[in-house]
Amino acid sequence: MNYFTQALAWIADPENLHGDGGLLARSWEQIWYTLLAVLVASVIAIPLGYLVGHTGRGRGLVVATSGAARALPTLGVVTLVGLIFGIGLFAPMVALVLLAVPSVLAGAYAGVEAIDPRTKDAARSMGMSEWQVLTKVEIPLGLPLLIGGLRSATLQVVATATLAAYVGAGGLGRFLFLGLKTQDYPQMLAAALLVMVIALILEGAYELAERQAAQRLRTH
Amino acid sequence: MIRFEDVSKSYPDGTEAVRGFTLEAPTGCTTVLVGSSGCGKTTLLRMVNRMVDPTSGIVWIDDENVAEVPPVPLRRRIGYVMQNAGLLPHRLVIDNIATVPLLNGVPKAEAHRRASELMELVGLEPRMGKRYPDQLSGGQQQRVGVARGLAADPNILLMDEPFGAVDPLVRADLQAELLRIQRELHKTILFVTHDIAEALALGDQIVILAKGARIAQTGTPQEVVAEPADSFVADFLGLGRGSLDLHLRETPTGTLVLDAHGRPAGRLVGESRTDATA
Ligand SMILES: Nc1ncnc2c1ncn2[C@@H]1O[C@H](COP(=O)(O)OP(=O)(O)OP(=O)(O)O)[C@@H](O)[C@H]1O
Ligand SMILES: [Mg+2]
């Protein structure tokens, strides 16, 4: 048997699948870490992106900083923060949020920036306040690009979330690190396959959301 | 009444769009600003609703200096029909028309009812209300723009080439419609066009502008055509090219009116009426 069929057999084995540290539980952890990281990144990056997009100020600064954040080696961040704050979810979460912020930020401000200036001008000349221009025009019309940003952030994070296991947290990374230590390649491959499946499912969800947004906003 | 008092506007890049402009647009009348592209018409219009703040000078609405009125409430009580319709692409036509009443807190049902009336007024079929702007032709979009400008029942209406994107037939149609609306509603209208025929058709007062919004002549349509102030105005009117020179020719079936090239511009019916405004 080759590694691939062995990996599938490993996944199918009820003993590996169920239970506390089983594949299903770890998959949920993986998804949960991903969503949490993207959520935290959104809370930081979306308001900031809208601020930059709406005012047109601070764009250079934000682009430079998020470019630098993109260049940070995630494993290094995990290790560093782990050394300071100890093992557990905190360190990988910091690294994952740092990973997600640039894409979300770019999606938020690009979405606002890409709107036809005549549309914003029209909204203003109808007597919308700046807040109303933002909430009634810029946010809805910027939604497709924001979803695009969330999408690429999510995909980066879902794969990288395996690093959580490196400092003692859960997720599918557990099987990767365990497999690496015991040279159990089918187990490693099984975990990698599941990460891919989760990524594809999330992709599908985003695809639907993007289509919905485009249809509702007639920006297609 | 709208009054421009020695108003100038220089844009940050140094363009002097308007220089020392003074004009009064009387209440209940249509004042048409006509001039070639880039002479500062849009800039003048947008000073009234503070989309542009003058570099110097004062714009008055009745006895209010607009610079002292906060822009948001000011804009909500001035109808503005934009040069490019300027509709919100993510909103249904009916919601576009109802924008300002909704901002003013009018209940949605009432705002929509009013929007439907306005659609009828500007000649849009009711079913178009449920479309998005990009599902309308350019001319239909402009009608939506006009309806939106009227929605909050403003006393002042700023119209920036509102009929620019339509063919001559529809254009004439919309002009007639505007004249009819104006006979009913008596708004104070500031209307911008670069089409002299449109200016003559719609204006109670016509203001012919040269570059930098220099006033070449102000007057009623009759005055302007009968006594152009200078050669610039005469040229602009097309008098030099003879495009406003008409002749009569008797034919067995009636009197034809011919243009400078001898082509029929229309036919003579009855006596010419004495002019009410003269
Ligand atoms: N935001 C701006 N920044 C710099 N220059 C501007 C700006 N807006 C207008 N201008 C310039 O000011 C002048 C007057 O512009 P304006 O839009 O008022 O002309 P207009 O008479 O409406 O022309 P058109 O008939 O083509 O619409 C032009 O030379 C134009 O290039
Ligand atoms: Mg203009």
C-alpha cells in the first residue's frame, strides 16, 4: 500500500476518528482557531481599513506596516510569543492574527477606495453625512472586496493554524508533529489531507458569499 | 432667490474656475447658465449646495449666507440633478428617488409613494422602480436623477446638464416636461447646459458665460437673441453662422419656416403671440 491509501485508511479508522484527541475533534479545533483568528483580525483591520479608505489618509503607512507584517515568519512569531507568554493558544493566535490582518485590511480599504468617486460625490451631494456615506454607500459597495480579503486571510490561516500544536495547543497540527516524531507518514498525510478538505469547504463558503454579495450589490 | 456676490473659485492645482462672479437668480424662475465646456458652470452650481466652497465671495439663498449653513441639512433641502445622473448603483430605482426623503426621516412607505408619483411625473413606468440603475438606459437614468432632485420638494433645484445623455427627440420631450413641471411648481431653478437651443427653450433668464465664468451677457431669451452684447455672444448663439436666422416661404399648403440653409425648421401656425415676459 502506498502512503495515500494508508492515509485514507488511517482517517477511516474509527479509533483515530473519534474521541477527545480524534481527527474530528482536532478538525473542529482547526476550524475554530481559524475563525477566531480571522474574527480578531477583522475586529482590528476592518475599522482601520474603512478609516483609511474613507479618509484616504494613512494609506502609505498602513500598506508599509501590513507589508512588513506579511514578511514576518509565522513560526518565529509563535516561538517568540510562546517564550514570553508560555505554551497554549495565545502565542499561535497572535501569529495567526498577524498573518490575517494584512489581507483583511487590504480588502477593507481597497473595497472603499475602488468605488467610483462620482458615486460617493452623489451620496454626499444628496445630503448624506460622512457616517452615512460610509455605512450606506462605501461599506455595501466595498463588500465584495472585503469578502475577498477575508477569504485569502482565512486560507492562509487555516493551513498555518497547524503550528498551534507546536506550542502545545490543539488542531490538526497535533498529528503532523506526532507523525513527524514517530515517522508515521500516513498519519501526517492524513492530517494534511484534512487541512486541505477544510480549506476547500471554507473556499466554497466564501465563493457563495462573494456571489451573494455581488448579486445583491450589482457589482458583477 | 439665489445670489452670487463677487464669487471666485481657484482649485488647489491653481485652476481659476470662477473669477468675480455676481448674479441673482430670482425666486420661482429658471435661470440658465450656458457656456462652453470648462467655463465653470458646474463649479458655480456646486457652490450653492456647498459641494464646492468659494475661495472668496458669498453665495446667498434669500438672506442666508450658505457658508454659515451646515452642508448636510443644506444639501437635503436643495434638489441637485447631477451631470452624470449620479445614481447609487446598489439601490433600486425607487430607493434612489426616495434617498433624500428617507434621509430626512420620512417613513419608507410614504417616501416610496411619493417616489412613484415622481416617476409618473418624469415619464418613467412604475415597473422601472424595481430595477437597478444599470438596468436603465442613459436617458431613463437621467429621468431618475430629475425625479430624485424633486423628491424632497425643494424650493431650489440645481440641474447640471440633466438632459445631456439623451437623443434630441427625448431631450425635447424632457424639456417640455420640465416646462410643464415648472409651470406647476414654480421652483427656483439654476439650470446648466452648453446647448444654446436648450437655454433658449427653458430659461426665463439666460446667462451666457465665457471662460472663468465671466458673464458675457444676461437677459431674457428674446433680449439675448435680438441684441447680442458682443461678438462672443453672437458667435456663441450661432448668429454669425446664421444658425438662428430663419426665413418664411409661402407654399400652397401654408407658410414654412426655413433655416439659413433653406431647410425646413418648422411651419408657421396662426399669429405669433405677444410675449408675456416682454
Ligand atoms: N476638482 C477640481 N480640481 C481642479 N480643477 C478643477 C476641478 N473641478 C473643475 N476644475 C476645473 O475648473 C474649470 C471649470 O470646471 P467646471 O466643471 O465648472 O466646468 P463646466 O463649465 O461645468 O464644464 P462642462 O460643460 O465640461 O461640464 C475647468 O477648467 C476644470 O478643469
Ligand atoms: Mg459641468
